Amino acid sequence: MHTFETLSKLFIARFDTKHFTGKPVTLYEPADYFLSLGGKRIRPVMCLMANELFDDIIEDTWNVATAIELFHNFTLIHDDIMDKAPLRRGLTTVHIKYGEPTALLAGDVMLVTAYDYLNRMKSGHLQKVIHLFNKTAKEVCEGQQLDMDFEQNMQVSMDEYLHMIELKTSVLLAASLKLGAILGGAGDGNQQHMYEFGRNLGISFQIQDDYLDAFGDPAKVGKQAGGDIKVNKKTFLMIKALESCNDDQLEQLTKLMKENPDDKVERVLEIFRSLGVDKWAISLKEQYMEKAFQHLEEIAVLNVRKEPLRQLTYALMQREY
Amino acid sequence: MHTFETLSKLFIARFDTKHFTGKPVTLYEPADYFLSLGGKRIRPVMCLMANELFDDIIEDTWNVATAIELFHNFTLIHDDIMDKAPLRRGLTTVHIKYGEPTALLAGDVMLVTAYDYLNRMKSGHLQKVIHLFNKTAKEVCEGQQLDMDFEQNMQVSMDEYLHMIELKTSVLLAASLKLGAILGGAGDGNQQHMYEFGRNLGISFQIQDDYLDAFGDPAKVGKQAGGDIKVNKKTFLMIKALESCNDDQLEQLTKLMKENPDDKVERVLEIFRSLGVDKWAISLKEQYMEKAFQHLEEIAVLNVRKEPLRQLTYALMQREY
């Protein structure tokens, strides 16, 4: 059994090679550039951990983990184009550095390369793995489209927002864990518990992200507080506030979003606090984490094998950044 | 044995259903819209014909043919974004009708759906099929990137242009035929001859396209003559002209491309004719067609089985539109 840190080092040592050595370099260098921006590589490492929950890590899992990380990076390159984002991890995005057409193609070629890694599998799980991978890939696209739709739409219910978050961010974490479980030889029930562990954990992470963006310590978060509020982004907090405020507060919120005064962030946060949205968010995050842990507990393996996943989850949930 | 026309009807009857029934409709309707614009469906039908050259068409081949057509349409949606094309087959392109972000995502989801169809395969060829599919997909992206690179670059040699055309258009036709051969149970040698038949045929088609754009009868071609010349597009004809002209003609061509006078098309065509570029193009097209046929002849099956492919090729090469 390995900790997240150990597997993370092993994965990064394998992953941090040039994946795109082909020609023309005008296509492949931008793809490699994006990978060089780094990232926590949480999804592939959790895939490896899910395999090891059941049995020794097999070679196939390293390839599937690589495919997952390439898929994730493909979505980021294309999302950055769609969002017209100038920066990713503090560095220039691909479409700004190399132009939109090349960024689009570099993303496409990265997705195809993800399937290349899946296709290296030697065990008999290829068809099942591709099936889940495709289902998840389509869901992530659906989530991104819903996210864009919601930007145009003032009225988004909590259920709709939750569904979007599930598709856009949770299902890839859930699928990474389930793929690891499949490759580790888990039975159907255990596979499903792994999936639900990841799905609930993903939602919990997003609530935490939304919370930290509003209420986190800017020194620890590493960015100005209230970035989401500034751009009128729909978040768990804003949707809860809009659902639970009175007419007077609704008028204030609507006016703040429309007029963008200098003290907008403080005043929105004040309304959030007066509605108890901060405490509600912490409690909701804990509910989803609790659900996640219940599924982890239900998995029929020796308790001691669950320790690395448990420790990782606690560490990720206690972060203040 | 079936003719192209018969298989084409059978394929279209299967293919013309809604492939994208999921939610949100804001994502899937644009994908279905693009497929509804139609197309000749030549690649998937040639895949079916290549299967039938060797044996009865199996269910897997219908799925692979569908994957090929979806892949082709994915590339067209993304190419239209890159080229900022307002029209496709005379109708509004996806990015104009639904916006670039949605067009980008609709293309992504179409590519994933192509892999869904591949993954429905029941025979033991899945890994080999995905391998060739991925290799080809990457080459098509490489071709598109080279095409964009060449737009920025005045000096493109005939070899470079030929390589770009091979990647951008020929390899998908070649792969469609080889995939059909694999699924029809062909041996390695026959598979390779099918591939080379398609590769040479694809180049031959492109030379014909370039020729018709310049010298075709506008009434038959269905568009104004000289469209490529108007936008200074690099074509087999233009590259040959630039390679074989004298200093005076080079100066004239360069000036015409820079200044875009009203009589640009006629004057460029005059230079083409004086250099014999028209006759050269017809002869080059025939050389590639001849090479294609040689590979078809080399395939070790009863001669009568080759008749549908032979007839189709003649029909495609004799078109004046």
C-alpha cells in the first residue's frame, strides 16, 4: 500500500515526459506546453489508489491513469478557449500563446492520445473501460454546456446547479476511482461504491472551492477573495442566497450584480453572512463528505487498505487554500 | 456484392437517425443539426465495400463505418471554426448558428460518440481498429495544422503540399478502406494494398478538386470558377506554377496575389495555361489513379469482387463537378 504522496511522485515521474514528439511541432509543442504547466494530477493518482485498494497496481492502470490526465487537460485547453481565459495556473493559456485554431487542434489531438493510452491495455477490461470513459467524457461536455447555459440564465435552481457540478467535475473523479477499482479486480458492488465515493467527494470539493473563494483567507488561498462574486458567477453560495433571501435582500443583490460598485464583494459577503450561507455551505460540504465516507466504509476490503484514501480525503478537505 | 449506390442507400438509412438524443439539447441539437446538412458519406460506404471485397459485411463494419462518418463530421465542425467559414453545403455552419463555444463542444462530443460506435464491436479486432483509427485521427489533425501553417508561408514545396494533402484528406479514405478489409478478414498484404489504393485515390481526388476549381465548367461545378485563386489558396496548380514559372511570370503572379485586381482569375489562369499546368494536373491525377488501380489489382481475391470498387472509382474520377 502506498500513500497519495508516494503514488503521486511515481505517477509524475512517468507522466512528465514529452507525450507529443510528432510533427508538425506547430501542433505538438502547444500540447506539450500545456502539460508543462503542471497540476496536482489528483484524478490519475486516485485511479491508482483505487486499484491498490483491491490488489497490486497493474500496468494497465498506469496507462488508464495517463489517459484520464490527458483527457482532463484536453477539457482544460478547450474550456480556456470557450471562457476566453488568458491565464491557467498563472501562465499564458494555449489559445493566447499559439492562437485559437491551434489550441483547438492541440486539444483534439490530446483527446485522441488519451484513447491511445487506453488502447494499450492488455487485460480483458478494454471495452468496459472505454465504455465508462466515453460516458464520462460526454457528461463532462454536458456539464460544460450547462455551465455556459447558466451564465445566460439568471434563474438557476440548486438542483440544476448541483446537476451541472456533478457532470462538470464530479463524474471524472468518480470514474477515475471506478476505473481503478475495475482494474484492481473489484466486484460490481465495490465498483459502484468507489464511484459514489468519488461523486460525493467531488461535490464536496466544489462546495469547498466556492466557500474558500468567498470566505477563504486570501493569503492562504493565493488569490483575492470574492473572485466569483466579482464576475457574478453562480456558485453554491450565491444560489443558496438567492433562494433564501427576502425581497429587500434580493433587490440589493440584483443591484450589486448589475452595478458592480467598488465595495461589491464586502456587501455581498455581508448578505451571505446575514443569511447564514457561510455556515450552511460548511454543513453541506460535510454532508457530502459524510456520504462519500459511507460509501468508502461499505467497500468490502480489509479496513487497513482504506487508510491511504481516508487520509487523502481528510487532507484535501482540511485545506484552506 | 453490392454497388456503391445500394450500400450508400443502406448506410444512409441507418445513419440518418438522431445520434444525439441526450440532454442538454443546447449541446446535442447543434451536433444533430450538422449531420442533417448531409454529405456523400463516401468514406463509410467505401469501408463497407472494402469489407465486402473479402466477405459478407459483418455488423461490426456498420458500427465502424458510422464511427468514420462521425469522425469526419467532427473534423468539419472544428475546421469550420478554425477557418471562420460561414457556410457548409450552402447552409449556416454550427459556430455561426450556435456560437463558437457550443460548436467546439458539439465537435468534441461527436468525436467521443465515434469511439462509442467503435466500442460496440463484437469481433476480436477492437484494439487493431482503434489503433488505426487513432493514428489516422492524429494524422488528420496534423494535416489541418500544416494547412494552416502553409497559409502563413509563401514558400511551400510540392513535396510539402503533397504530404499535407495526404494527411488532411487521403489517410482517412485509406484507413476507411483498410478498416473494412480488416473486418472482412483480409490478410496483412491485402489490408496494405487497400490502404494504398485509398491513399493514392485520395490524392488523385484532391488534384481533381484543385483542377475543377480552376478549369471546371462553373455550370457543372456549381460554384464560380477560380475560388481558390481568388483567396490565394495554395493548390497543386499554384505550387506547380510557382515552381515552374520564369522571373517575369513570378513577378506577375506575386503582384496579382497582392493586388487582387478584378481580372485576377483570368490572368492567373492564363499563366497556368501558358505553363501547361492544366495538362500537367490531368496527367498527375491519372498517375495517382493508375497507382491506386495497381494496388486494387494486386489484391488477392476473385476479380469479379473488385467490380463495384472499380466502377465507383471510374465514376468519381470522371465527374466534372
